[in-house]
Amino acid sequence: MSTLNILALSGSLRTASTNTALIRAASELAPEGVSIQLYDYSGLPFYNSDVDLPEAVSEFKQAIADSHGVLIATPEYNYSVPGVLKNAIDWASRPAYESVFRDKPTGVISAAASFVGGARAQQHLKTILLGMGTPVFAWPELLVGTAHKKFDGGKLVDETTAGMLSDYVAGFTAWVRSAATTAATP
């Protein structure tokens, strides 16, 4: 395998989102041979199983299927996962037990204004993913508390956080590469 392709999803659609900035920083810190690409899923309609699969959803599911792994950065809204992210996951989770997330190595990181850094949202998201048969990267975890103080103009400026993110990205991508290699071995 030459390039390891990671699809990244930000749980916030805000232009100045610290979670989107966290993904961009992760992309910059990715080891050689790793591509982390942010996917814009803002055009997905509200989930409705009565509706034929919209083209935007088909494209979203194909992007997940084509990736070696998924990296999700989530803020914490009302102690949980943002509705837009949950909506996207609900679309990708269908059909049940045959989701494109099934067996797809996935990492969860978060940035939040609170000092706990999105811990509750991460836990809820991990529970949702595990319920779909999605392996979730366990360690090291990355929670960026008081995130508004660690970014400036969309750039990660806190050196300690950058070091932790670098460690996370290295561990996560090694885990995804290992899973991809194992899956490719007959």
C-alpha cells in the first residue's frame, strides 16, 4: 500500500470550528505516506428511511468505503454529539449491520471550550460507532480542552497540544495501516 487514505469528518459545520482546525492540524502532522482529507458532508439531508438514497448520501458512503480509515473530530453540544454529525452517521449506518462503517478503523478526537475537552461527546460517539461494528482507536486518546485558547486564526498554536496530536496521529495511522495490511493479506 502506498498512500494511507484517511477520511476526516468534523462534527462542526462552523467556518471557525476548532474541530475542523484540529483536523487540519492532524493533516499537517501526518507521517509521510498518509493523507488526511476533510470531507464536507454539510449537504446531507435529514435522515429519513422513507426517502430513496440521495446522491449526496451515496457519495458520502462511497468516500467512507474508499478510505482506509476515518478520523472524526467532534465538539460537545449539550453533553453529547452534534446533531449534524449524528445525522451523517445515521445515513452511513444503513443498511443495518452492513454499514460502510462496519470494520472501518475509526479514530475519535475532540476540541471543546470546556476544560474536559469533549469527553462526554467522545464517549457517546464511541458507543454509537461500536454499535455499528466499527473498531475505534483506543490509545492514546486526544481531548483538547479550552480549545479556544489553543488555536489562533484556525491554526494550532499550543505546542503541548501539537505534541499530543502528533502522537495521536502517529499511533492512529499505524493502527489503520496495520488493519489495512491485515485485511489485504489472504
